[in-house]
Amino acid sequence: MGFTTFKLTNPIVLTVSILAAIGWFILFVGGCVAAFHGITWWIILYNLFVVVLVFVGTGYSMLSNYKRMVMILLTISIVYLTYLIPLVLYAEPNGSKACAGGAIILIICEFIWIFLFGSDEESWVVQTTHRYNDAGPVMATPAIIQRQLSRASFTRGGRNNAKDSTLPQFNEKTRTDDASITQATALHNYQASPDDPNELSFEKNESLEILDRTGNWWQARKADGTTGIVPSNYFES
């Protein structure tokens, strides 16, 4: 279920959704100027429903409950727009070209939605897009800074290692209040970066103990006792 955690705050989803809204608006204005009637207006109103549905679904993180319905509606919309584009592109009235342009923008966005929402969660498309959830992409420099902050918050009572300027490694035993430890279930598989030995790899539906939920990188412990950091957007909140 590829879009179980897609949110409107994801910059990729947000960008495509805004472009779709712009495309629909151009389609609507073009239709008004050209004074189209009949099937054209049914297609315009139908696509308004689809765009609003995706905005609301991603805004409230509810798309996973209506996956099949959304995919069917998007497929129908693409068929409608494929029929509409040549119909208005070569029409005589002013505004028909704008109407066709808006329909083209909208159909491109809907194809992207289908790739995003319909791809398996193990696919490159979904894995890459999920890295942009909430606070933006997990790029090298920001990630390193965040990880260092996470490690710093994990130390208790000034237990920093004075011999080493780097922060403590996670294979060391650390003291954590049992009351603050919670369980979290992985939504997707994750392969730890080879550049950072403190990252943990995990599989979908694997349950980890979360020692600290501060920031975008949580401190976690696996069932075998291995301790490290994990990306928070790969787990149920």
C-alpha cells in the first residue's frame, strides 16, 4: 500500500497537488471563456472533485483508507481528460487553447499521483519520496547535524567522552528510564547508510523500542539489543 504515509507536507506531494490545482483552475477559466457546455463541464467538475479529494486525503493522512477508490477515480479522470484535450484543443472559441493547456497540466499531475500512490512501498519511487516527509529531504549535511544532536541528547549527566571529539557510539550501553521507552512499528523497510555506523536497518512491521523521540532521527533499540538511530518518518507516530 504505497501511500499509507503520504502527507500534504511532503514537498513532492505538495508541489504536484498545487500544480494540479493550477491546471484545474486554467481548465475552468478556459471553459468559462470558451462558453463550453455539456460533457465538458461534467469533466471539469469531476476533476474538481478528484483534486479536492487528494488534497483532503493527503492533508488528513487518510488516503490509505480509500486507496482503491482514489486509484479508480484517477484512472477515470485520465480517460476523461484524454478525450477532452483534442476536443477543446482544435475548437474555435477563445479560451479553448487555455482549456486544453489546463487539462494537459492536470493529466500530467494525475499520472504522477498514480505513480506515487499506486507504487509498491518497496519501490524506488515510494522509498525516495518518503525521505522528504515532514521536514524535507534527508540529505548528507543536515542528516549528520541531526544525528549529532540526537546522540548529544542521548547522553545523561555530562557523560560525554572527553578523549574523542565525536559523540558516543550507539553500541555502548546507555541508561534510559524504562518509563520513557515506547514501542514503534516500522511502516517500511530501511537499509542503514554505510557512511554512518550508528544507523539501524530494519524491516517493515518490525517493532523497535524508541528510547528518544527528539528530532527527525529517533534513538531506538532492536530486539537483539542493537542500539542506534532511525528516521522517524518510517515509523507509526
